[in-house]
Amino acid sequence: MLTTALGGCGTRGSAPAGTALPAPPDPGLDDGMVHTTAGRVRGEIGQGYRLFQGIPYAAAPIGPLRWQPPRPAEPWPGIRDASRPGKRCIQDVRLDPGGGHGDSEDCLFVNVWSPAGAVARPVLVWIHGGGFANGSGAMYDARRLTTEGDVVVVTLNYRLGALGFLIHPALGEGNYGLADQQAALRWVRANIAGFGGDPDRVTIAGESAGAMSVCDHLAAPDSAGLFRSAVIASGPCRAQADRATAERVGRDYVAAAGCARGRDEEIAGCLRAIAATDLEESPWYTRLGDEPLTGPVLGTPVLPVDPVTAMGGPDAVSVPVLIGTTADEFTLFPALQYLRTGAGLPTAADYPGLLAQAFGRHGAAVAARYPLPAGATPAQVTERYARTVTDGAFACPATRMAAALAGAAPVYFYEFDDPAAPRPEPLTRVPFRVGASHSLDLRYLFDIVGAPALSAAQRRLSAQMIGYWSAFVTTGVPAVPGAPSWPAVADAAGAGPVLSLRTDGSRPISDYAAEHRCEFWAGLGS
């Protein structure tokens, strides 16, 4: 049975015969007090949950620790106030509509949501998105996952942009942001029992860059053994750079910072002397459509292999996986660009250039497979372009990942398809259809500041999604009594069926690959 393979599920506080009982929670948990390996913390007591915010899981990566692997958190005396979130990591505020948060290099914090009365509950560790350049763990209010799903939820910060992912010979091996995530997972293993969690039942999950991180952890040697299942939500996991590309970009970045001259130790000293706020701009290694990306680099000790190539291979971590996309992934990105720049939408004359930028030498073939309608308006051009990147960078790569992963462990595939998903206020001003765009599904799992209210039908879908996700975290199978059955991906030969998550009734569908033209994209090698 899958539950046996995952270490058992059982009732609260129970264990299979012949095994040791899980560690009990801290006696002070229900009063908002927990002992951690670095000291005591006092959190917030809420209705049905306990929340602890801003707990250091590693030492502040400042001064000589900038561009160094994460070190253990420094112990603190007395009781640390954990009722407020810690500061976000330094990030590119030009790309961030929620800027002005007083970002800091001292940012390696976790937040823990625990159900009231929790004893050895399964744990969801959430890795935030934001293109590896923006975001924070505190953005995600997990009280519904915690109280309705009866799971412990951990959200975390990790170093972003140049401070997390700059590669240069003077700075060691890089990928410090990914190493931060591993340090947070080790903190969870050492501490989560005190918060009512089970360190042997940890699921890592993320969306966008967070999902790419999950893909990386499936292949990263030092991540093995830190989790027992995974959620990959809207993860374009092929959009990562090799070391040679990253080092070339890194040298240009260091030169622009005025630190290119001298021996390696002099270059490193120059870079560590720069104010952190002057390092907000990221080194851009690759692209997703016409959007630049930074992030983890392949061919390093932390990430020696391409995680997508490794999937299903002997060196990959084989765990149950829940994977999926939204129906209109890429519409978010031209919408954000329109709002940031104020420039007009592309015209039909711009369409070939957009496709060439996104797909290189395959641009003409994509244009032939996705032709514009006669007399296409700028809105139609934008929507058709977004469809090409949705299919080519998100939907179809996800089917191939699901097929590869299904050869080793159970895989469950979904598509979030609510075309009326509520949009935050800025997105309501774009003059084209956004639909079920990238990240809009997260509002059905988390409460996010500034997100519009859900309708009654959307609240029902939200409750269903929380049920599926928490069941998967608990047992490795997203089975919910009374909800539509969610069959596993059949085998490594194909990625069907797919559960379509909809307000008019979620249901398995068999036409996902045809709808997204995956045979065409497979022929391009995309």
C-alpha cells in the first residue's frame, strides 16, 4: 500500500505496530510557545491554529557570509517574538508591485502554521515563486490549509537574484538560494516535531520558480531524504542555465558593478563591500518567452545535473508527485509587462519577432501552427502569443515530466481551469483576456493580501482543492470523500488522464495533450 510505503498515515498520534511513536509536540505549543534548536519562540494563537513567523533557520548571510553556503542560525537568549514576519530578502523592487517592505540581507526565516492540538501531523513546505528575483514566504497565509486540511504548513524565504544565484569564479560554487532551501528543509527535520509536525512526512511544494525549485530538489544530491512527496505547480523546469552561460553573464554583472579587476579575493572583497540595495538587479541567465529569468545554475555541486533530464532516472529522488498547470499560464506575463511599461500591445507585424525571441529557429514553425486570425487586433495577437508560450513552455513540458516521473512513483496531474479566476486590481486594467493565468490558482489555496474575494462557486472549488492537496500531503494520494476521483497518470508512456479543476464541476479529461498541441511541441523538442 502507498501509505505503508510513505511511512503510514494512521490517526493523530498513532504509529504502525512495531515502530516508535513520533516525537510529541512542545508542551507549550497550544499556548504559542515552542523550543527550537536555536532558542524559544512565542507565536500567535489564532482560531484553530498557531502561527510562528520570522524564525531564523540559518545565520544572516551578511558581511563575510554573503555568497557563502548557509550556516546554522545563531542561538538567541530568552524568548524570541515570532508574532510578526521577518524581512523579505533583497529583491528587484522595479519588478515588484508590493515594494517598499524594507527588504534585507538578514532574511533567512521560516513561518510555521500549525493546527490547534497538532500531534505528528503531515507537513507541507511551501517554496514561493517570483522568478527567483522576487517574493517571500510571508505572502502566503496558510490558515485554511492548516485548519481545513489539518496539516502543518511551513513557508520560507531564500536568497534571490544576484545574492542568491550570481555565478563567478571569485564567489565559489553559487546556487546559494537553492542551498538556503535545503537548509530550511534540514531545519524542518530538526524542529518541526515541536510544532506538532511529523519530520518523516514532509511534502515540498512550490509554484513557478518555487516549482522549478522542487524539480531541482528531485535531482539535487543534498536534498535526498529531506521529503517524501512533492508538488510541482506551474513549473517551467527546463528554463535553467548551464554553468558556462551563467559564468559569462556573471562576469558581465561583476564588471558592471565595478569589481572586475584584481585577484579573486580582491574581486570577492569588492563585491561584499557593495551595499545590498545596490545588488537588487538580477543577473539574467535565460528567458521564458520574452521574460528574463535568473535562478539555479546547472553543473554545480548543489545541482550537478539537469533535473528534467534526470527525472525517472536512477539518480533522481523517486517520490509521489502532484503536478499541474493553469489553462492560460502565460497571459500573466504580457499583462505585467503592459502594466510596467505602459507600452502598447503588439501588432500582427510584431508577432513573428515575438515568436523568434521566444522559440529561436522554431519561431516560423510555431507561427504556422498558431496562425493569427485575419485582421488580428493587438489583443488577439497578445492572446495568441500567450497561448504559444503556455503550450510550449508550461503545458506540454509538464506532460513529459509527468510521464517520466510516473515510471518510478505515483503521479497525479491537474489543470486549473477557472476562466473567471479573480484578478488583483492591476490585472483588471489590461485590455485582453487573462483567464486562468499563472499564479491565480494560488488564491484558491492561500489567502493572499490584495486578492479579490472568491464567488460561492469558487469557494467550493477552493475547498475541494484544499481537500485534494491536504490528502496528498497526508497519504500521497489526492483522494477526498465525495469529490471526483483523481486517477494517477497511467504509466511512463503518457501523461493522461488529467483532473480539470473547474467551478462547474472538476472532472478527469483526456484531451489535455490535444488541446495544448503537445504532439507538435514534442516534434520541436520543446
